[in-house]
Amino acid sequence: VGSGTMATGIIEVFIKAGYETLYVARSPEKIAAVRAALERSLTKGVQRGKLTEEDVVGLARVWDPQPFHVDPEAARESPFGGLTASTCHIFCVAAKLLSQMEPLAVIAAARHELDLLRPARPGDRLSITVACAEKRESRSKAGRGTVRLESELKTTDGSVTARLTSVIVLARMEAT
């Protein structure tokens, strides 16, 4: 496949379908431009999820009843200066947003690491961006592979609330 605009779209369709794809270009710069365009396009932005005070407090009452999650008055006096969503709430939002992406042939989630960078608060609209950082074929199980996904949860103003690294075991799609 070539390296023009139309070819880049065709390459993306083939990659999404699981085909091993070779593209050629007249220069290393053209190859780099195609790769950059594909990375931008394949890095997913998923619909935003709004945190409501009712949801933040309700989930925290059951799973993480810290005063800065469940009591607006106590939260104002806390080091956070107001209500914040609990860690388990942030992970649930990330999981929901990830589930709204194109389906993958997931066999299992092998590992998730969540880094909280700033509080998420009622009223925040969260979105997620996901990039495939690594992929590997299984050496021991034919038809399987793993991917490492790097995700960021961001608020409407672009502030990164959390980073999530996930290692996922997938069924491999063979090229025909």
C-alpha cells in the first residue's frame, strides 16, 4: 500500500481488521508522516462522562466512606478543599469509557496500574484517550497475544486526572 492520504486510511482499516500491513513510501519522512497519522487516528478519544455529586457521594458511601468523598462540609475543610471522587470511582469511570470503545477480542485483563494525579470532582466531565504502547504474540499459546495500553483520564479543561496502564490478553486475528 502506498503512503498518500487515501492509502493511510486503507492502512488503518487493514490494521483494525488485524491484518499485518506493509506500507512503502518514497522517503523516510513520508513513512514517519504515515506512522504519525496512524498513531493519531488509532489513539482513541471516547465520549465524556460527567461526575455528579450524587454519584460521587453514593458510590463513596458504599465503597470508600471517607469524609472528603461523602460529606460536602467536611470535604471543604479537608486538604482537598471540596468533594473528590474516590479511587474506585475513577477506576470505574475509566472501565466504563474503555468499554465504550471498539470491542476487542479480550480474553482477560492481566494487570491495571492507576496513577492519580489530581482529584476528580463533581461537575468534572471526564474523557479517556488510549494508545497501544506495546503488543506481543504469546510464545506459549497459539492464537493469543498481549497489548499494553496507556490511557489518560482528562477533565474538560484538559487536566490529566489519572493515568492507567493496562495489560490485556487478546485473541489474535490471523491475516488471510
